[in-house]
Amino acid sequence: MTKSSFSNIQSEYLALIDHNKCVRCKRCIQNCGWGTYSFGGDKILADHSKCVACGRCYTYCPEGAISIVKNPTVIRENANWSEGLIKNIWRQSETGGIVISGMGTTFKYKKYFDHILLDACQVTNPSIDPLREPMELRTYLGKKPSRLDVDLDENGEAVLKSKMPPQIELQTPFIFGAMSYGSISLNAQKAMALAARALGIVMNTGEGGLHDDLVPFGKNIIVQVASGRFGVHRDYLNSGVAVEIKIGQGAKPGIGGHLPGEKIGADISRTRMIPVGTDAISPAPHHDIYSIEDLRQLIYAIKEATDYEKPVSVKVAAVHNIAAIVSGIVRAGADIVYIDGYTGGTGAAPNIIKDHVGIPIELALAQVDERLREEGIRNEASIIAAGSIRSSADAVKAIALGADAVAIGTAALVVMGCHVCGKCNTGNCSWGITTQRPELVRRLDPEVYGERLYNLISAWSHEIQEVLGAMGVNSIESLRGSRERLRGVELTDAELKALGIKHAGL
Amino acid sequence: MITIDAAGMHYKELNRLIREGIGKGIKKFFLENVNGQYYIGDGIKGDDVVININGIPGNDLGVFMDGPTLIVNNNAQDNIGNTMNAGKILIKGDAGDVVGYGMRGGKIYILGNAGYRVGIHMKGYNEQLPIIIIGGEVGSFFAEYMAGGIIVLLGLNDSDEFDSEYFASGMHGGTIYLRKKIDFSKYSKDVELYETDENDMNFLKKYLIDYADSFNIPSEEIMGKPFYKIVPSSARPYAHLYTSA
């Protein structure tokens, strides 16, 4: 077919420059990773078609001369034929391609966290002031024994005889979700590593291997094994506090990933242990895992390789039969199950998957916790909930629904300046997060953003302590899976049943 | 040197004894009465460690292995050399499914046939060049997503049949050598077939001689027929599939 260069798709945003304020310092030209700005001899010019509203230019414009506005030229409004649908048809008819993007779905599905309310003490039991009294957030991830054997020593003191399975100790129930070197920059990973160390929590390498610079952060790192096995070798498995087998991701359940060859530079090549310039293709399944029995085989292959000293986590996307799936995963020997809801983020995924596959984390979590309790195996594994945890309120509700801890990904990137423009797949991130272009990566200072991540998680932890105090409990442990402390609003009977909570007022 | 009688032993105990032995500096192991124990050689290190296995080892033989040599005097089962980094595995019989999945380095020589899913996502990196040589035939899904390294299919039984569906689909790196000419076009659209030249044969020769010596077969017998090579059409088979939102 002959290719036509004419496109129906108009600029989504307009980059407007106030030429009276502009001093022609050209910072916008430097800062924009998309090439929106150029210098026209006497003034800055903007190519609106390149603007993605990532917010970098106006944040760094010293004169406040830039405003980014939605292109007021309308596509005629139609609730059935939305702008997004029309544009996708144009896009696909012009290219023949599968539409992909970064970040989580932009669809407006019901957010269950926003329909759940927390309890508090009034009169009948006292609330606790977390500013004066200890409030325990420490969390241990790993298999807990179903019974404890205790001996008495010569003084009659109890001594624990049972050997505890390996645990990850977290000072607060947050971890940074898996984001690989390749999908994000090394500086973004370093910021999380610095914050994780300062906070006493962990980050996750994702499937891109472990860069040499992160090796010293081993005590705060979970290493991941995905279907492409990039950078996976025996020393890698032993370099973190735990090993995670990635089966699925909330943004793209059931499919693999392609890190395009142009992003595989020398450094990523070394970390992933693949040649420069080749596509890094992660097959959809692990081709050594076609069943729960096969999963068990890989879990124990890893336990053997790490001498049973590291908990093994299994990450799955929340899908329809998640409760039965997680039951199988726990029985296969996983010490931790990481469940990623359908609004979770990604470096790149087809929109058809991102927008239409999977289920909400809230419902998955409640069902999984219930099922594991019914089967008497809830102690066998810890549960991590993820898939757009946007605030400490989401986190505390997730824990009350049955999670041991929550993982944050997008929120951590927002700390680093991300405006959730969803263009991670292009590798042009002006904030130096989802790019490998050295001039862009350089601007993300790991120390600065490590501190901001520290601030965010500290603030969220304090907020959780406030909530716990209001509920009259002094430990996050006491809230875990305590759905009696939750009530629903604007939810149907079916939704309340799936969440295992009562309607407000009852 | 140490001999371990694996009769009735759980894999956990057997592998613990091997790891302990290597820790004490033992270089040569003889495992007797092996009967399906998983993970033999899992994550072990040491270029001069040799483990002789009598009996039939279980799945994930040599998984994550980084240097040692495993010699199996019988058939072996699934997942041999899974995500292996370095070392050598000799199978003096047939192998099961999923040989060398995600393998990055080292050698796997199989005298007989291998099952389905051989060499999936094998990859090379710098001087690490994983090599699988199979004396007989392979099943379907052979070399899917192959990203690097060398697989040689000898077909020593000299049958002209080739019954492997989904042959090298998604292959985007590495080279497959075949000791017979097949009409591969019905198997995969992602690869191209060439006749080997002198450079190919010079490169292959040392591995073929090593293979022949490992199994006491005359190397002339192996090299007496022409070889063909299969390479991917593109290092980026899916590059044009997507458009950005």
C-alpha cells in the first residue's frame, strides 16, 4: 500500500509561549525531551504536535512564560464515539499498528478504594494518640509457621524452638514495585534504592537484572526472575533479600514484553546480559512454567540456588479466578504473593490489554484473603497488594482488606516529576525517568528524589499511624484483614459481598 | 573424590551433600542410584567440578549452574540447563522437554533425542556463547524466541523426516546448524536457511570434535554430511507491530 503522510490526528495540547515574558533563555528547548521547542532566530517556536503535557517546560521556565493547554479545537462531542476511540481508529488506520502506551489504564472504571470508609473509636473504646504512644508499623514478609514449638530454659523462660522461615523486614508496610532498568533509568532506580535503604524497606529490580551500582543496596532489593531471564544467574539470585518470579503484571496480564533494541545500550546490555541493539523479548509465559506444578519446580529451583535463605515471591496480575490461582501459588511453595490490580502501571503495553483485562485489586485482595483463610493457609504466604496505590488511605484500606503490605510504582515516579503522560514507551521522558537518553537521565538526581521518596513514605506512614490510633489499635498487625473496620458506600450487594464488607450504617 | 549413594534420598539432602562437598574442595563426584532427584547441579560453581550421574536425574538438572560439568550416563528429564550461565552437561541418552531455556553460556551435548521446547530464549552475551548439540531429533517449539548462541541438530539416525512444528518462531538471534536440508519454510517465517561455508565449518569443527569425543563417536561420521545454517531474518522481529498512543 502507498503510505500517505497526511494524518487526521491533531495536536492534543498547545504549548503557548508568552513572548512578552520570554527572555529566550532556551531552557524549554533543553528541557523538552520531545523536541517541541526550537529557536526561530528571534523567538521560541513550538511544534504543538510533539507536546505530551509532561509539564517539564513550564516547571523549569524561569519566567513563567509557558502554558500548556488542551487543544480547544474540538472533535465533536459524542458520549458513544469518544475522542480517544476516534483517534485510535485514525492512528491504527494510518499505521496498522497495535496501539501501545505507558502507565496504567486511563479508563474511568469504578475505584473501589474511593467507596470504602474506615472506622474510628467513639466512647466505647478509646482511640490512641500516635504522637505520644508507640504505633507499630513493622511488617515481616514471608511464610509464618502454622505452629510454634517452645522449650523452657533452666530459668523457666520460654525459648523458641521452631526455626522461622526467612522473612523480609520492613519498617513500614510499603515497598517499591518492580520497575526494570530499561523501562526506567538507572537514576530512577538509584533514587528508590537510596530511599528504600533510609526507610528500611525494599525496592524491586524488575526483570532487567541488577546494575553493578545497585549491588551495595542488596539488603533493600528484591531481584526478579521473569520469562526472559534477563541478567539472571546464581549470584544475582543471592544478591537481594528475596527473589520474585514474575508471572504477570496488572497492566498487561497474560502478555510478555518487548524492550525495543534502540533502548539496549552498553549499560543495559551488560545488566540484562544480552547483546547491544537486540530486542529484549520476554515471552508471554515462562516456557518452563505451564502449570502450578511447574511453578513449584521453579520456586524450589530458586530455593535450592539460594540455600533456602531467601523468601520466594510470585507476582501475578489480578484476574477473574485470582483466589484459586493464589491458593495454588501458595501451595506451590511461594512465601510471598504479589497481586497487581488492573490499574497498575507499565513501561509499555497494548491499550487493548491495559484498558480491558484484569480485575480491581480491592476485589482480588478480599477474595484471596478470604479463600486462603478458609483453606487454613493464610499464614503460608504474605500478600502484597499493588495496582495504583495512590495514597496512604488506599494503602490502609488494602491492608484492612487483607494485604500484608502494598507496593507503589506510579506514585514513586510521580515523586520524581512524572505527570503521568503515559508516553513511557517512547523513551523520551523529559523528567529522566522512563528514558535512557543520557542528557535526560542526567537531570534526575538520585539523592534529591531519594529524599523526596523518603519524605513521601514517611508522611504516608505517619498518616497510617493516625488512622490506626483513631481506630484504637497500636499495630498495623491488628488491622490486617480486619474487614469489620471497613464500610462501603454507593456499592451494590454483589460488590459488598465480593469485598466482604458491610454497607455504611450497618 | 566422593561417591554418594542417592538411593531413596530426597533431592534436598542430595543437593546439600553436593554443595557441602564443593565447599570442602571436592572436585569429582559420583552419584549412584539417582532416581528422579530434581535440581542436581542447581546454582553450583567451579569450572573443575565434575559430577558423574548414574541413574536418571530429575527435572532442572544444572539449573542456574555456573561452571561445573555434569555427566549423565542414561536418559535425563525436563528443564536441563535451565537459565544456565556456564558449564557443561553431557547426556548419554535422550533428554526431555525444555532443554536450555534462557541459557546464557556453557554447553549441553545430548547423544539421543530431545523433547519439545528445546533452546527457547537461549541468548549469548559477550564471550558467553551457549551451545546445544543434539545427536537425534527434536520436538516442536524448537528454538522459539532464540536470541543468541548455537544449536546443532545432527539427526544422526539419518532419517529425512523432520517433525517439529513452530520451528524457531520468534527467533531473533543466534544460529541453528542442521545436518540435513529441510524445507523449513513451512515451519517458520522468521528465519532464513543458508548453506554453510568454510568459516562456519571451521567454527563448528572444534565443537563437533568435542561432542564426538565426549560420546566416543568418530567425528568423521558426524562431519561426513553437509551442514545447513538457519539464522533469523531480523534481530527485531516485532519492531513494526506497534504504534504509540
